Amino acid sequence: MFISVFFLIGFGLLGTGGYFFWQGRQAQRWPTTEGRLTACELVENRSGDGCTWRVEVSYTYTVADRLYEGTRLAFGY
């Protein structure tokens, strides 16, 4: 009974990873457009356990004469 909790958590994480992988594969088929990178920064997070890094970006692009802004780097990031 106790170990089944770990199996459920493991399968949940595996399913989530598989979903993000599937989304990434689907995005390869999307139409593309030119864009402009407006900001890119490497952010350091320090805590008692150590240090981690993340990339923060912002960009703009135009589709059908309408300007859009975005910050997403990848699915699940």
C-alpha cells in the first residue's frame, strides 16, 4: 500500500512529461513568423539549498497586421 503512493506519483510525473513532449512535437507543425526579441535575461535564484538559473525572455511578433507579445520560452518551462 505504501509503495503504491510512489508509483502513482511516478506515473503522474511521467504523464506530465509525456504531455509536454507531445505539445512540443505538435508545435513543430505550427506556422511560423518573424519575431523580435525585446529582452533576454539569465536570472539567478539563491537559496539555502544552492543556486538555480532560469532564462526570462520577452518578444514581439506580428500576425495579420496585429502585434503580439510573449514570454513563453517552451512548454513546461
